Amino acid sequence: MTQNPENARSSDSRFDYDFVVIGGGSGGYAAARTAHEAGLKTAVIDGAETLGGLCILRGCMPSKTLIESANRARTIRRARDFGLRAENFAFHGSEIISRKRALIQEFAGYRQQQLEDDRFDLIRGVAAFEDPHSLRITMRDGGEERSITFATACVATGSVIQTIDLPGLEECGYWTSDDVLDSEEIPPSIVVLGGGAIALEMACYFEGLGCEVTVVQRSEQVLSGSDRDVAKALEEAISSRENLNLFTGTSLQRVERSSDGRAVVHFLHDGVPKEVSGERILLALGRKPAIAGLNLETAGVELDERGRRIATDRRMRTSRPHIFAAGDVCSPIEVVHVAIEQGEVAAHEAARMLGKLDAPEKSMDYRLKLFGVFTDPQVATVGIGEDEARSEGREVVAASYPFDDHGKSMVMGETHGFVKLIADAKTRTLIGGAVVGPEAAEIIHEIVVALKFNCTAEQFLEIPHYHPTLSEIWTYPAEELLEL
């Protein structure tokens, strides 16, 4: 492999830069770093008030910080289950948010240092395509607009919150996840609209702090697209909480403010009109790619068949082969580790295109599809789901084992949920796994490794598992797979 780490002038004098990245989040930074390492003259354009991207500023890290506080509170509330007494328990929203802000400031500060070093140019502004090889940048500091030209580029602008047109919602007012992550207020009650990862994580955050929570999901199950048994296990677990109510299969009708100031959500449930109320409404229906204002059509960059995301191939090339994309703006899986890999692939392929790398092509492999939800209990999946596999006509076998019959989880008092393994029916090669239960997002990684290296159930059972641990529960469905 030939690499030139010197951030020299562009190899093509017609252009200001070899590689320009629009967006300085996780995917964008990975692309810029990889491009620099390949010897490309690189610039990153980001006009956000604070550098860092969604994961650091308004996603993974701040949400998990708040959730950790809720998890600790939930443990304290259950102290009697373990022969303990915790008296005069209280929480302070201001201190929870203060801790979050301190952590995020540290994370964001580190990312800013990464972006401001001399490996590439950081341009603080908002970019829009002027043509397939140039960008017009509106500078953040209010300075004059400037244009730059590029040989290759990567769009990594992330995503924005998705809203809906629901009568009365705007007039009544609502929170989004952005508001929750910076609000010192912990309302006594809240209605959560949505049943995806963000909605359920925030619902469990408020539930953990003792709020009265109602979740209203339009689809027939939470976590749409997941196996039905996975969704059902989570639904049963969270619905068992005294202060959390869940409605699935609903049709939202309208929102209004009651005479006592509470927000009232009207919806149909199984065709029957219902209403629920709370001090606050949380609109958590997911996110959508942040492509507005980019002038993609000017550059000849096309969207997918749904007109939602930037269409890319496995090498992260758009319809304009010299323009790449990475992260939520194009990804079928909106998670950070995938965005980072996409950014690396995009920059690698750009360097190959420009003759800076004498190396084999790289492409994305979405086979693993690793996904985690930090609810209580947690949910994690990897590979192909059982329902998806069967719908595709694949011959598969699946086996599961419950946490309420597993020693370590019983000792922990965490008995909701189960683990499941899915394998090819003929070879017994593992092709999927799922877990609903304690530390799901941690213990799923054992199955990630197994799938990465195409492990069979028999080979998996050759791996020793320490006793008593949560991880050893995987051996039970693996043994059953060999008996089916």
C-alpha cells in the first residue's frame, strides 16, 4: 500500500482540495482522518455552534449519561429486594444535567482539538453545492461567503429530528429529545409519542426517576422491524412498571391543552377512542437525514427510491462517483460505529480514485447490523432476525433461553427477557442473535464476534464461559440448536 501522510497540495491543481468533508461528526471526522492518512489535502466544513456531531452533543453520550442516573435511581428504589434500606431518596434534575454537561463538554472539547489540528483545514460554515466540484460556504462568523473547489467530497451532515403534522401539537407545545437532554425539569408526568429506540430510552429515563409515563406507538409493536418475540419481551417488561403505560397499534388524532394545563393526546386504540394526559409531551418519532440546503440536485447527487436518504453503493459512492456520503445522511443503519466505518470506506475509495492509494477497494458489509437500545431491560440484536430470515424464504432454526431461569441474572434480580440464536438450518452456522435483558448491549458482542467469523453452533460451544456470568446464558440456546 502506497501512502503519503504529508498533507501536501492537491494532486490536481484545478482544485483547492483533494477531499472535502461536509460535517464534522463521527462519520465526517473518520473520513477526514482517513483521507489525511492517505495523503489527501483535506478540509472539513462544519457550521454547528459546537463541534462534535450528533453522537457527542445530542445522541449517544448525553442520553446514556441521563439514563445512567435513572438506572441508579431504579436500583435504589429496589433496595429492599436485596435486604437493604435507602432512606430519604431524592433526585435533582439540575445536578443530573450538570453532570451531563460536564461530560459532554469534555467529549466535545476533545473532538474540537481533533478537528482543529494541522492535519486538515477546518472551515466554520454551512456548505451548499454550486456544481459537482465546488461548494459555496456561508461563514459562521458572518464573514463573506466563499467558494472552494474539490476533486472528491463526502457528505456527512447527519440527521435532524423528525416531526409530524398532528392537529394541536404545535399549539400545545412539545419536547424533543434535544430538549430532554438539556432540561433540568423532571415533570411529574409525560406522554411519549413514538416507540422506537429514542422514545423508549427517554421513557425509561423518566420512569426510572419516578415520573408517570405513557407511551403511544402507532405501529403494532415497539421497535418496528425487530422480531416479534423481542418486541413482546420488552413490551411486557416495561408495561409491568407501576408508572409506565404502553399503547401500541394506535392512530393519533389530535392534541389539546386541558383546563388545568395538562397536555391531552387523543388517539384510536383498536378502533376505540382514547385519551391520555401529562404535564409534557415528548415527540420522539425518530430522525431524518439532514440534507436540506445542500443543493444536492445541483451536484447531481440522487436520493434513494423513497426520496429520503442519499443513495450510495457499498463503496459509499453516490450517483456522482467522486462524491461520497457517510452516516445518517445515507445509512440504512443509523448507528455511530457504522457511520465511522462508512467514513473510512469513503475516504479510502476517494484516495484510490485520485491515485493516492495503491490498495484493494473497500466496501461496506451490513451483514452484522449490530443494534442496541438502552432501555430497562436493554435490547440488542446482531445479524439477521428470525422473522426477516423466514420472510426471505431462508431455512433457519432458532433457539432461546430465558433470564428467569439463569443463575447469574437471578442473583442480580434481573430476570426479564431472554437470549436467542438463529442459525442456518443445514450448516448450523450462526446468522443472528438477540437479547432482551440485563447488560444486553454488552453481552451481545460475544455473538458479534461469532457472526463476524462465521462460527457454527458447535464451534461456539467450544468457547469456555466463566460461571456464574451473564454471558454463559448463550451456551443454552447454542446447545439446543444442535438438537433441532
